[in-house]
Amino acid sequence: MTPLRRTVLTSLTLLAALATAPLPAAARPLDSAPGCASSRPYVSGQGGYAAYRIPAVVRTLRGTVLAFAEGRRHGSGDSGDIDVVVRRSTDGGCTWGPLTVVAAGDGDTRGNPAPAVDPRTGTIILVTCGNAGDVTEDQIMRGQVTAARGRRVYVQRSSDDGRTFTAPQDITTAVKRPDWRWYATGPGHAVALTRGPHAGRILVPANHSTTPPKGSKDTGRESRYYGGHALYSDDGGRTWHLGFTATGPSGVVNVNETSATQLPDGRVYFSARDQYGSAPGNRVDAYSSDGGATLDRPYAAQGTLKDVPVVQGSVLQLQGAHAPLLFSAPSVPTARRAMAVWSSTDAGRSFSRLTTLDDGPAAYSDLVQLGTGMVGVLYETGSYDGLSFRRLTGIGAHSPAGAPSHG
């Protein structure tokens, strides 16, 4: 064998070995989880619904993934005949069981699912909202709808791992003030607190609109005085109370669709959409040191998420030593597209882009921890053509094996 041929063969052998060698953890593709990288739990036009929107996802104590959504029967609009539906996965989101209606609209609107898993009992607690199917958000915001036909708040429970749920119980009088018009829970998973003096509390981030100040206009954008608040239960979802309220208008921030998670130090971190505000960017955040009863400071602009458009987003503190806080949302400032995940190692003071899931149209999303270093993202795709579920691995690798996500 000539020296030249021997050199070429040696080089080819080394290249082949490098090509088949395991990648270092830092370089491993995020979607290289064993089993599957993605699945499609909801496809618009199938299952009796013209469109599926508004994702929410949790992992139960038994390891089942529950993917909630709004099933919109006649189109993608926010009003009309809309049900809350769920599908279950027992293999980490690779395959899904049959669709089940959790809260039937029966011609009215039911939506904004905000589920949580009680860490003490494993009970799934689901809070939702609803209104008459023939009224719009704009009419409710302008005060043109009676209380009975306007926004109502409901709670349901499941003690069989999400297979069945109790009938919706109306809790509106306990958690909605008389002068509030619009009301929306989440959307996205709620929070079950697992540390501190309020461990076991079910905390639901929400928003509302208030009556405009006397003498101001009450049409169009001028009627949209949004504010944020929280509702909570300390007895497994049986009784409910109002927590903090952060009510506009401030002229700078209008708190809208909100997600929350509990940080390792016990505080709750809130991330919200700034709707019609004038603060820089479109994301605002706040903290609570008393389980959501009050805020440590008013909502303020989150400057390191400046690439996020006006849209709902999700936050999730991963479990485990030195595990990061994650945020998911589209990543084009002027359009709902390019779903991405950001990471924070300083409790939400700053975020950096971790990965982009795809470059196509995308909107609402929700995050769930699936196990050691593995996260699921349930998100809207296309022009509301359905919901995709992506599995990401190599994130928060110090998380305890099999630890369920409670928010």
C-alpha cells in the first residue's frame, strides 16, 4: 500500500468515527429526545371542530401529559360555539388518546383553560372562563352585556388522571369584582406552589378590564382598560379567593394574558402581554413573595424579550439544582411566527434565546417539564391550523428524573 493511499484511508476512518461518535451535551440537538421529537395532538378541521386554539398542558403525578385546547366549531374566531377539550398521552407526548370534551359550550363560549396538578393529591384542577356565544369581547369591554351573559369563571376537578372531570362550578362571585367587564384566566397552565408558607396553593394568573374613568370615551381602544390579577385556592380548588390586582390604565402598561411559575426561592414570577401599552417592547413582568396575594413591585417592561410580538407567552421554572427559567413565544417583533424558547438563569431579570422551533407562523404556547432535561412545548401553528407538541431535551439536565411540572 502506498503512503498516499494509507494516509487517505486513515483520514476516512477518522472522519467516519467522528461522524458516529456521540455529540457533547452542549452540542446535541434539542429535539433529539428518544422516542419522538414532535407530534400533532390537534388538527383544525378534524374531530368536529373548524379550529383549535389556546393551548394549555400539564403532566400529572402518574406521568400522563394532558393537552387542553379550545375546540372552535365554526371558525377560528374568539366567540361562538366553543368547547374546552383535552387529549391524554401516556408516552410523553408522542401519541395521544381520543379527544374528550371537558366543558361543552352548547352554543356558548367556553375557554381559556388554566389547569394545575395538586401536588398533595394528584387531582387535576381546571379553571376556565365563558360567556354567551352571541356576544363579543368588544361588547363585553364596552359594558353592553349583562353580567349573566358576560364573562363567568368556572372550576372543574379530575381525580382519575384526567380521564373525566366534574361539571363546571361557577365561582364568578368569589373572584370577579362587580366593576370588572372582561375576564380571562391564563391562558396556559396554572401554578401549584410547592415550597414556602403557601405550599399546596393553586394559583391562577388572570386579567380583566375595568370601567373607564368617568368622562372618558368608551368606544374602540379607549374602552380597553386592562389589568392583571390572580385567583387562588388553598383547599384543592374547593373555595377561591382574589389575590393581587394590578389595574390600569397607567398610561404605560396594560396587563393582559398572563402566565406564572414558582421560582426556586419561593417567589412567583408573572409574565404578561402588554396590550395597548406604551412601555418598550411587548412583555411585562412582576414578582410576588406571598403566594400571589400582593406584588413586590408593579408590572414593568421586560427589556430582554424585545423580539416577542403582542401575543400570549408561557413561563416555566424547571425543577432541579441550577435549572433555568424558560419562556416560550413567537420571536418576530412584528409578526406571530418563529416559535422560540428563551432561558433565564437570573430569575427572569434577563433572558437569552435558547432555540427556535421552526420559522413558520405560530402564536400561543404552553410549556411543561416531562422529566430529566426534557421539556414539552404545545403551540399554535400556521393560520391556526392546529396545535403541535415539541419535545426538547438537554435543558436543565440537573432536574430530578421523572419530576412532574406543577407550574
